[in-house]
Amino acid sequence: HVQLVESGGGSVQAGGSLRLSCVANEYTLSRHCMGWFRQAPGKEREGVAVIDTDGSTSYEDYVKGRFIISKDRAKNTLYLQMRDLEPEDTAMYYCAADVEGISYWGLGTQVTVS
């Protein structure tokens, strides 16, 4: 059973930075593709960034150049470093793991940019 726990959200001014963390079960980061998603009020959940088992990454255009996804296998932790935050980045941020076609989600961490 995959468990994901996000943290690191908060309220920042535009132009600020935050680093989100997602602690996972042992071996989850090394064995499965992981990603960050977000959902703003009244909008559908959308992708942000993905990191595969080999460390390769991909980003949605609206965060490319501002956000960096990374993982620390020793700490079983997935990260999302966010800079140059914009009000449009305000959302609940979720980490997810793709385990053989099944998606597991954390409960999310709120990011508010004013």
C-alpha cells in the first residue's frame, strides 16, 4: 500500500519561493514514476511535473523554468522547488505515484500566492 504525505505549502507573495516535500513509503521513489499535480478552486486538477525512475523529468509549460522536481531516495522524499511564484500558481498541490497503472495520491498541501 502506497502512502504519500505532502508538506511545505504556505502563503507567499508573488515572486517568492517555496519547496514542497512528499514523503513516500520505502522503495516507492525508486520503483515508480512520481509526479506533482495541482488543483485550483473551481478548476480541474492539472499536471505540474513528473520524474521517472531513471531520474528523467518533464514539466508543464506554465511552470517550466520556474519549478524543479527532484527526489532523494535515501529520504524517500519527492520535492518540488518553486520560484518566481505567481498568483496563478495558487492551488492545492498533490504528489502522486503511478504503481503499475494505478495512481496513488497524497492529501495535498495548500500554496497561496498573493
